[in-house]
Amino acid sequence: MLSLDAIALGASDARAAHEFYTAVLAPTVTDHGQWVDLDLHGTGHLGLYGAERPAADVAAEDTPPGFGGYVISYVLEQPSEVAAAVEAAGRHGAKILKPAKKALFGAFSGAFEAPDGSVWKVSAPTKKDTGPAASPPEPTETAALLGVAEPKRSKVFYETLGMTVDRDYGDQYIDFAPVAGACRLGLMKRGALARDVGVDADGGRHGAVFHRTATSRSEVDILMDRADTAGGRITSPATAREQGDYAGHFTDPDGFQWQVSYTH
């Protein structure tokens, strides 16, 4: 079964990206040398890769500037926590795309572009605080929202790989139920997603790789085969690598890249 266990971002300056996310999100950090893992308070992981990252691991080599077609959604409990997170992002070098305020979609939300180029939407489900703001605020959910050409077609692709639909509003919005400790995956039309966070829909290549950590080599092979038959494209067949894992890469029908790996 496919799940979104980690979102890997390529950064020209991995150390600066590490410092930015540490200051703004206060994650639990594990430095693996070649990459840094940020545990987003039990709601999924963010991986940061620097210039030395393996080319097969990141789909954003020589990525031109512009909207990468995805948004990382970070859901907090209260409006004051949203405002604090967006303001902190601005203080540490992010470009504020939408100031934190009451919104029709997301109840209370703001958006920013991180120094590495990724676009984040921070939101709370209510318009009023119900108590003191947590410090640091911890998310109730982290998600990757993909801007796709046809959400219904993409839904079928991800269902074929074992994801279970949670909310389905047709071409407006579709998402899948996350497993414990992983991120949610959502689908919107690219133009609608871009408008929601205040960016131009035009842009460069996708700047993230979405990771599934499999429980066996056979699961890797099964997911790769399903992706191939469901309309995806195999960009790197599953193979044993020098790092000691068994991994392969594929893209979904809209070109978003996934890595499925198993470590002994």
C-alpha cells in the first residue's frame, strides 16, 4: 500500500534550509550526513537534500524558478498559532504569499514560499482561539497537495496503488486517508491550487520527491508494477543501491516523482 511517509526537498543550501525549518517548525532533527530528516511532530517527515544529493533521489535538478505544482499543507489547532508560524517564516527569510487571516477555505490560513522554493499553506480549522497558543505549535496534520490536470484520473491512479479516498469533491478536491505518522495526500486542479496560495500557476519542474518506506522488497516491486500499469512512468527501476537499500522511482500521470524503498 502506498503512503506518503516523507516529502523530500532539494535545497541549494541544505544547511540554511535546515536552520529555516528548525526555527519555524521546531521539528525533531536527525542528520544523516547526505540528507537531514525532520520529524514534523508525528505527522510525517520532511527530508532535506543538499547539492551533493544523488540525482535519482531528487526530481528538481536544475529546476527553473516558479511554482512546482505542489503545496505543503501544515494544519495547526488555532488561528494565533497560524499567525505565529507565518510571521516566523517571514522573519527567517520566507516570502509571504498570503498573510494569515480568516479565509473561506481553511477557516484561518496564510501561505509562504520557503527559501528553498517550496510553497507552504498554514491553516487552522477554526476562526477563533479556544485557549492559549502552544509554543511551539504542533500540527494536527501535514499534507502534500498536488496540482493535477484531472483530479478524478489521479484519484484512480492512487487508488490502484492502495490509497483509500477520504474526501471526494470531484474536480474541486480529493484526498486520501493518511496512515499513522505519515502525511496526507490531496489532489486539486493546478490553477485552483495556485490561486489558493497566491502564486502564478506557471512554473518549473516539480521540486519534491514523495517517499514510501516499504516493509519488504516484494512490496517495492508490487508498487512499482502497479504504478507502471496504472498510467505512471518508471524513471528508475527498483534495484539494490550502495546505501544498502532497495529502491525504485516512478512518476504519477502528472509527473510528480515518488521513491519506494526498503531498507534491511
